[in-house]
Amino acid sequence: MADYERLWAPWRMGWIAAPRQPGCFLCRMTAEDDDARNYLLERGEHCFVCLNGYPYNNGHLLISPYRHNGDLGAATPEELAEMMLLAQRWAEHLKKAINPSGYNLGMNVGVAGGAGVAEHLHLHLLPRWGGDHNFMSVVADTRVINQSLEACYQALKEAASS
């Protein structure tokens, strides 16, 4: 097979080979004072917004309560309301920054529900475009992200401040 017939994602090796830190990455990122390094976009009263470090699509955001809790039934009304208000606001920021045609909004609760981080609730906000590259997951077990996390973070910060 020729090189041009292969899809390469060499940046993934850094994630594959990296040692896993113990504990919850959502709790760790909000405890740190380096929002840019953590791609943390907004800190609300009960919840925060960050870029997903391993996105399904360009601009994939996570909206999560600060409180470490994986049980949807134990989420407070304030946490639930702020998650949705932040999703609404950041959908508008995404529109200004990268102009998606639509969105997927969802929460995977529990391991059986598909949660990769079952112990800490988080809402996914995924920008979508007609004809986006999600077919690659089916035919090549590959995702195509057309912008670096750093560039997307910067574009979203600029959109949020305008």
C-alpha cells in the first residue's frame, strides 16, 4: 500500500503512550490555574466549559459541573440549569468561531451508557456540518479533525469576547 493510500495521525501516539494520571481529569483541570493549557473556556458558578482533548469533531466541547458526581439523579437543579445555559451560550460562540450547520448535544451516563468518565457528569456539545467527516469512523476507524486544539481554543476565546 502506498503512503498516499494511508491515513496518518501521528499526534495520537502521544496520547497512547502517555502515562495515565490518577484521579479525575475534570476535577484536576479546574483545580489548576492554567486554563489555556487545559483548554478551559469558561468558569461559571456551578459548571465550566472546556474543549474535549480527544474530540469527535472540531470544536467538541464538554460542559461539566465542578462537583465530582456521576449520578444524574444527584445533580442539583442549579448544576443542570447552568449546564444548559452554558450549552446555549457556547453554541452561539461556536457559530461565530467556526460556523457549524448544526449540533449534537448529549450526555453518556454510566459505563453502560457509554461514559468514558462515568464518575463525573459532563455534557457534550458537538458542532456538525453537512458532509462532515464522521463517515471516517465507520470506514477507517479514524476521525478527521481539521483544526488544532490550540487554534480552536483561540478562535472560541475570541468569539466569546466579541
